[in-house]
Amino acid sequence: MKRFLPLLILLLAAGWLASTLRSPAPAGDFDLTGFGRLPVLANGRVEPLDSVARNALLTLQGRQRVGDPLLREPLVSSPAAWLADMAFHPRQADTYPTFRIDSPDLLALLGISEADTRIEYPDTTRRILAVVGFIPSTRSRFSYNQLAPHLTQLQAQAQLAAPVEPKLRTSFQQAVIALAEHIQFYNRLQNSFVPPGSDDFLGDLLRFQDGLAAGSAAIVAQQNNQPHDEAAAQATLTAAHQFEALAQNAWLRAIPPASGDDPDAWHNTGEALLSGIAIGEPDPGAFLYAGLAHAWRQRRPAEFNDLLGKYHQTYDPHFADAMAKSAAEARFNAAAPFYSSMLLFVTAFLLAVVSWLRWPDTLGRSAFWLLLLAWLVTTAGIAVRMWLEGRPPVTNLYSSALFIGWGAVALCLVLERIYRNAIGSVAGGLIGFGTLLIAHFLSLTGDDTMEMMQAVLDSNFWLATHVVVVTIGYASTFLAGMLALIYVVRGTCTRSLDPATADALARMVYGITCFATLFSFVGTVLGGIWADQSWGRFWGWDPKENGALIIVLWNALILHARWGGLVKQRGLMALTIFGNIVTSWSWFGTNMLGIGLHSYGFTSAAFVGLITFVASQLAFIALALFVPRRAPAPA
């Protein structure tokens, strides 16, 4: 049985992965899957409404589920369903707890008392939650209707906080600015399809279309001081003012151009309708969204689904590539390959650790095959992102986390294939899970994870050379540090660090450090050449440039200390663990300074996490002093 256990575990994991690739089951009669695949122009790229909905929810509330702690089921079936309510039934969407607020002072400003945030569970539910040890006692998400009566006070406080430099703002000021921006974004999203205040925009458009010819003629006659139909002219002007307001307040550009000649000439609904006045014919895309709004509000799924089909008939001939990519991205979102990889990495890590205690060959091989499967899934996910973006694998902070984990796990697979002692599987599982977890928390900032870098950095050649090479340097330096951590933990917390294992770990760390030094150095030189082309200087002592140089110097220091006999195994491991601190500073810490030409990944929320990580690495360095001295492994 033990002989076939690795194959059985691999088949079970592959079967589970195949189940995630199935099309999601319909959540009702409305084709929300098809609605989520409709393409729009947002964040500088064409993306499906499904991505818009997911990123919007992450921005507003830090999660993609819209629900209440007292309810077992979410209030809407999917992010696309929430967006449909936002676009077509805003009064309903305004009742959903969409805005996350954690600041007690901000809650007081908005008139939300402590009693309003308290969650009163039924007695049975409370007893069940008490057993599992988790009882969320307060709510942190609130609806637009709860905030609306106090928006004047919020805007007043936001105006007071705006002139203050972001680094000097208090936590209350930061919360006020963030909520004000979220409410503005929420309102602009609602104005991207149909006017939120219109109960029957389709009827309004039909009446406008019927009177457009007469109204346009009346306006021309009025401008020429000729007899005209004042009522017709006024009706057309009123509609034009409504369309102009809709155009100014919209965030998305949901209407594709009439043909494929200019794929970037997307419009929002208001702009499309204003253009229709000039040519005497309303845009068909605006009518389609007005029809979807009417069918959604009247709960007519057949009509809704039929209009989705007409949308494809209208635009598929001209935008086949965009439609195909939107459908693929929506399917990619539903499959969530990086979440699946995260679970596989954890499982591989646990199996590898247990293999040190029992069934080393069987569980070790099981861990290796699961690690390989997780790496292949991550590879496929990164490849799909590259196809959707038309860019190399690293374009922002989120994708750098994905690629660092991918590169480190690839090296771990090579090490495990060579040494077959489960150390590579343990390191790969932990690094793979850790980097995907970091990427997950980066996505919770709400930024589009496929958003591009600054224009000066927007170069496929340099993204494919400097950024990829220096990121491989990050990955390999982190891997060397992870192997050193395994050495310290096994040497101080277990009796499994025998001389042969310690010697194998030392050889792994040394080899990976050599690899890291090469890629860090080459990547830094390539970055200097890119900087010379972009900014006219090879080196400017920018914080990010200094961070990259420090990684090269530290890896060189480790190698020279080892070559010169200044450190033995324990010293080598301590120096390598400190390399984790150096690399994390270059990767995240320099961005937190908020200065320099490379602060494109600024995220103050990561400060606590970075400090905690640094403290943990210093603790492990101190712990390395207590690893017992062992005789070298026999030759």
C-alpha cells in the first residue's frame, strides 16, 4: 500500500484541481457568468466585469463576499451579482454592508455607536461559536445608507486632512481620506452604466430616441432665431445635460467603439449617448445596458440573457480577441489557481515534515509530487496572467510575490531531486505558501493585480530582463535563508540534524548563495542600464538601487566569510538568515519610505508585517548560537 500512496495522493490532488476548472454552477435564472464576462475598459486595460466586481469589493471592504455575520449565506451569490445590483438596482446595493470601517473615531463621526456595531447572536449560534473558540463580537462593514446621513461631516473632515502630508496624517485622518475616496469610487462605479436615479432608463432612452430628430431640428432652429418647437428642444437639452453628468461621474468605459478600427476608443454610457446626439442616433451599446438594467430590475431573466446574446452578436465580429480574453480572465478568476496552489504547498510542506518522523521514502515522494503539482499550477497561473497582460511575468508588487515564490520553488524541486531528503520539499512548501499569502494580502489593497507599472517602467524588454533577473536573485536569496532556518530549527528543536544532514544543508546554502549572488549582480547592472536609458543616469543612490546593491554585497560577504574560514556551518547559517532581512528591505522596505523613483509599490500597511518578520529573523539568528557543534559527515 505504501508503494502506491504517492500516486494515490497525486491523483486525488489532480482530481481536485480538475474540479476547480469546471464552469461555476448557475446561481439562478440570470446568466451572471455571461454578465461577468462582458469586457470594459478600466485601469488602463480591457478586463471583464467579473474582475471589476472582485477588485471593487476588495477596495471597499477587503473581501469578495458580501454578507452579514448573522447570515449563513451571502447577500448576493457572486461579485458579478453585487455589481449587477450596483449598476442596475442601486437602491438595493445601497443596503448591503459594503464599506469596511475599523476606526472607532470615524464610526463616532458617522453616528455609528458601539451598540450599532455589536453583533447579537442567537443563543444556539453563540454556543456553537463558543465551542470553536471564535466569536466576532462587533461588525466592521456598513452600508451606504448607514453612512449617507453623515457624508457632509465626512467630506468636511476629508478636506481638513487632505493638505496634510500622507506620512504625517493621524490614523483618524487616514481613515477619513480612505473612506471618502471609497465613497467617491462607489458613486462613480454606480454611474458607469445607467443613471442611478432613473427608475426606467430604457423608457427614457426610447422616448429620447423618438424625439431626437425633432429636438435636434428645434435646437438648430432656435440657434438661428427661427420658429421652433420649444418643448422638443428643451427635452433634448435636458437629456443632454443628464448624459453629460453621467459621463463626468462614470468610472468605467463600458461601451466599445463601433468598429475594430480603434480598439482604444471606448466610451462610458454618457459619452456614447452624447456622441449619439451629434449623429442623430443613440449608441446601441447604451441601449443594451439600459435593457439589461430594465430586465434586472423587473426580474426578467430570459430578457436579460437574450440581451447578453445580442451584445455578443453586436461586438464579437469586431472584438473577438478582447471578448475571448475577457471570458478567459473571468474563468481564471473563478478557478483561483493561486489559492489552489497555496493549499497544495501547505499539504506538501506537512507531508515533508512528517516524512522526517515516519515513512521517509513514501511521504517524501508524496511531498515532492505535490510540490511539483503546485508549482505547475502556479506556472500555469503566471502564464495566463502574462497572456492576458501581454507582459513579462513581473509588472508590479503583486506579480513580484508570485514570481519570487515560483523561482524559489523551482530551485527547491532541483535540490530535492538531487538530495532526496525532503529538505527541498519543506523549503519549497513553506516558501510557496508564504509568497502566495503575501500576494493575497497585497491583493486586499484593492489595486488591480494586473495593473501596469509607471510609464517610464513600461517596457517589455526591461521587464523581461532586469526585473525578472533581479527577482530571481530575490527568490534564491530567500531560499538560502529558508534552508538556513531549517538547519536552525532542526538543530535546536529536534535531534534530526545529524552530521550528514547538516553537511547537506550547508552545501545547499552555499550553492544557492552563489546562484543568488550571480543573479542579484547581473540584475542590478541591468537595472543601471535601464535607469540610464529612462532617467539619463546609471546610478543615483535611490533607496531601491541601494537595496539591490546591499543584496549583492551581503551575498558576497557570505561567500568571502566562508572562503576565508571566518565562519563555519553555524556562522554561515546565521549570515544567510540575515540575508532574509536584507532582501525583505529591498523588496518591501524601500517602498515604505515613499521617496525615490522606485516607490511605485508603496504600502504602509506592510510596515508591521515587515518589522515582525525582521524580529523573527533576528530571533532565529540568536537561536543559531545554540545549534550543537557536530562532527562533519564522514567522506
